[in-house]
Amino acid sequence: MEIRSISASAALRVTAIVFAVLIALRFLWIAHAIFIITFLGALFGLAMAKAVDYLEKIRIPRGAGAPIVLLAVIGVAVGVGALIGPSLVEQSRELGQELPKAIKPIEAWLHRTPARALIPPPQPEPQSAQPQQPGQKSQKPQGQQQEPPSGLTQQLTKELRGATKFLFPIVSSVIGAVGGLVIVLFIAMYVAAQPGLYRAGILHLIPHRRRDRAGELLTTLRDTLRQWLVARLMAMVIIGVLTGLALAGLGVKAAAALGVLAGLMEFVPFFGPVISAIPAIGIALVDSPQQALYVALLYLVMQQLEGNVITPLILKKRLDIPPVMTVVAVSALGVVFGVLGMLIAEPLLAVCLVTAKMLYVQDVVGDEVKVGKKK
């Protein structure tokens, strides 16, 4: 068996490539928030570019069309916030006051079942660090003494705080969230104004013999991301309208606001409907446990309807993304990067699959596979 020796220059080149990849991965891990924000900005920029193309056809320059489209998007977002904000705040305040009262019958029923072993005993509240002076009156009047929370209420509060830390590790501060949103909007505006500039810049990094294939890949990725985004937006509108009407039929308070919230959270696949169901079930629980059960069943039906009927009907030429891979990608990026990772999981998975199919399955393996839109 002949063993070929590797030249020193080849070994040095391989070592340099390995170290460059490791450094790039390390930098990506440290600056993952910037990568996520850039990806979201490019994604929305590709969608805005279609509107800017239309404005260009009616003789509005792209430099002016992109800010016009951006201002229109911001106006719609502000209008939606003004629509659902006050109602949700009011219902959240009422929920915070009435939910402990609604939990008491449930906890009493659980104490009569074998599940009582799962309910933790209530923890005593910590005593004040400053001792009460002799003759000093109590801070709270006798008739306004608050009843200590039950063990179930304390456990639910603890779990909700833990879930909040899990879902929002990146956007934990308002300033950081607003700053990230501003960067996303500016990136989207610049990409929509000059998409050809960034496409040409990427192609300049590709050798001439592979440039045509790289151009085909970029075009396919653009069409794939646009198709995914349009499908998600249409599903958001349909789910929001159906959920709002169904909640209104059940007599749930703030049905319109909860419907809009359900539509917005539909942007996050699989986990978005679960997150949007929590406030709806809580508001229904204030009225009665039976209504809360009906609302939970409603959201379960809506999730199945969206996954098995609405999205396939919207996507006549669907993206060929296996559901298991989507669940794994959303879960993994959600655990590592929080809610922002869940937002980019599905489009990022689509990008990886299209790239692997075109550059490896087709070009290296030689198999014929469908890429992008399904015929």
C-alpha cells in the first residue's frame, strides 16, 4: 500500500483552514446575537424588496421606495400595538388579581385526589429585616391583611418565571430589544433598496468557474425565503381571524386582542400557538375552569388545523422541509438562543437544506432532487 507524503505547504494550508474555521465558529458563538439580527434583517429585506420593485415600476426610485415601505410597516405595527395593547394590559391586571382565586377550587379538588402529593406546601413569607418597635402600629390595617399564596400558586409563579428566563435570555432588557429591532429595520431597508449590490458582493468572493452555480443558489435561496415568509404571513392572518372569532363565540374577554396575539405568535412555528394560548387560558380561567378547558381545546384544534390544513392549502408549491427536522431545529435554537433562535430556526433550516441539496446532493453525489418550490 502506497503512502503519499504531504508537503509542508499543503499541511500548513490545511492547518490554517482548520484554525480559520475554528476562529470563525468561536466568533459566531460570541456574536450570535448580531448574526441572528442580521439574518432577520436580510429576511425582511428580501420581502420588502418585492414592494420596492413595485414602487420602482411606477417611477419611484428605490432609494425613496425602501423608506416608504419601511414606514408603512412601522405604521401597521404601531396600529396593531395600539389595538391590542390597552386591552391586554387591562386583562393582565385583572388576571393577576383574580387568578389566585380561580386556582383555589382547583387546588381543593386536587387535594381530594392522588395528585395531592404533587402539590408543594406553601412557603412562609420572609420576615422583614427591621423589627417592629414597641407601640408601633402594623403597616397593614387589620381588615386589609392579604392571605398568603397557596402552594400551587407559588409553584406556578416559580415555573412562569423560569419559563420567562428560558424564552427571553437575549431580549431581557428593553433597551437591548429596541436596539436590536432598530438594527433589523435598517438592515431590511438597505437590503430592499439595493439587493443587487449585496448579491454582487457575495459573487465576487466565488471563483469564476463556480460563479454561475453560486448565482443559481442565491436566486433559489431568495425565492425560498420569500415563499416561506409569505406563507407564514398568510397563516398568521388566517389563524388570527379564526381564533378571534372563536374566542368571541365562547364569550372570552379581549377576544380581538387575543386573536391578534395568536396571529402574531404564529410566526414562531410549533411553539408560538402554545405561548399565545397561555394568556387566553388564564383570562378564561378567571370566569370559570370550564371555559378555560374550552379555550384550551380551541387552541389545540387551531394548532392542528394550521399544521395539517391551512398551511398546506396556502403553500400549493410547498417548501420540502421534513416536520421532524423543523421541530428539532426550533427546539435546539430555542434552548441555545431563546426566542430569537426560534424565530430564525425554520428559515435557517430551509437555507441549509437548499444549500446541501444543490451543492452536495446534486453537484457531488449526482442525485436529482427537487429544490425550492415543489411542482
